[in-house]
Amino acid sequence: MIVTLIGMSNIGKSYWSNQLTTIGFERFDCDTKIANKLSQQLREPTISLQTIGNWLGLPDTANFQEREAQYLACEAEVMQEAIEYSMENRDRNLVIDTGGSAIYIGEEVFTQLRAFGEIVYLTIPAEVHQMMLQDYLNRPKPLIWNGMFQPMPNENRHKTFSRCYSQLIAQRDRLYEKVCTLKLDYQFYRQPGLTAEFFYSIL
């Protein structure tokens, strides 16, 4: 079975993809593969998500759009590799841990991945949006805004981020829902004691 996990960054995709490896799944880690590609392009021997987040910057910093495009180009290559690897290993247990912005690569990517198995969307409720935003501002991870950061006249920076982040999540939610085969509620996949075996049983 091939399982593709989708959803916003830092919500649990990596946790659950790692949990599934304990019951025999192989993990295809998209974030690490993107980091490796950027490491080669930036001529850095090792590069972490935190380093990429600092390099990419916030959406109101210089060079953000150029670097955002560079990041997405690497992500597009990785998603194509995920499709090819799924095709070659369609009879094995494989979990694809996607980046949050993979949804911007195009619906066709997920149409192809659906042919191999389930696309599982890990949802987030509105009440955790601001907590996630604050975590992002404090410790920037790579976040693709896709044109959703649009300051309004006389709006302070905090209000701009708060408003635009909620709009970004709403936009992505529509896109994630469109391509997924299964939605998992936040309260379900974050509950204490949930095992990999039970998580797998509902797929």
C-alpha cells in the first residue's frame, strides 16, 4: 500500500510517516530530498529545514519571491521522483511524507499518486492557526505563500501576518480537500496513545 500524507507544515506528517516505518513501511521524505537539492544549488555541505527557513525568509523580506520559486522548482522535481518511485514500488508499503507546499505543484501530481493508494489529509482547526503562525514567526521553517501575503494600507505587520496566514490556510484547505482520498481530524491524529497499527487500520 502506498500512502501519501498531505497538509500544512509542522502538523504531524513526519511524525506519522515515521510511525508507519515501525510497522514495515518505507518512508519517502520529501523535505529531506528538497534540502539535498538546495544544498547542492547553494553549495552548502549540509542544510537543515531551519537553515532553509532562514534562507527563504519571511514573505516581506528581500529576495523572498525569487527564493520561493527556487524552492518550488526543487519540490516539483522531488514530487516527480515520488511518482516514479511509487510506480517502481507499487506492491510495497510506502509512505510519502510531502511538504506543505506540494499542493502548488499541480493537481496532476496527486491524480497520479492516487492511482497507487491513499492520499491522507491531516486537517487543522481554526483554533490552532495563530499558534502555528507564532511558531513560524519565532522559528521560520520553509513556508511558500503563493502570493497570499498581501499587506493592506495602514495595516500593521502583525495584523497582516495574522490575516494573510489564515487566508493561506483556507486556500490550502480547499486544495488539499480537492486531491485527498481521506481526511483525518486534528483531534483524532493528535490523540495520546494512538498507535501506528490503528492509524494504518483506518486507511
